[in-house]
Amino acid sequence: MHHDSRLRAAARAVYDAVYPTDELAPVGFEEAERFGTIHYRRAVEAALEVKCLLAQPDAQLPLF
């Protein structure tokens, strides 16, 4: 994912928001990316979902 810097930045933002401490994620983002941990894969999946939502011009984003 190094070739898509915006998607990587989004995945990192998700990762850091969901796993802010060492107790929740055993490694930092770079290590999680390098090893392809489940935490990293879930952050990428969330970033991809947001990217798809934002690509829909008439989509109403849900408020949480």
C-alpha cells in the first residue's frame, strides 16, 4: 500500500484511533504494516470502506 499515500494515511489514522496504546495493539503501525497483522488489515479495510463511501457523490454518510 506504499504507492497510495492517502490510503496509507487513512489506514494509519484508523489504526492509531482504534489501537492508541500498546495494550490494545502489540506493535506500532509500521511494524503492523510490515508483518500484515490483523490490526493492520482491519485498519486498511476500514480505510477502504471510507474511500468507497466518499467516492459516491450523492451518498449520505451515516452519523454515529
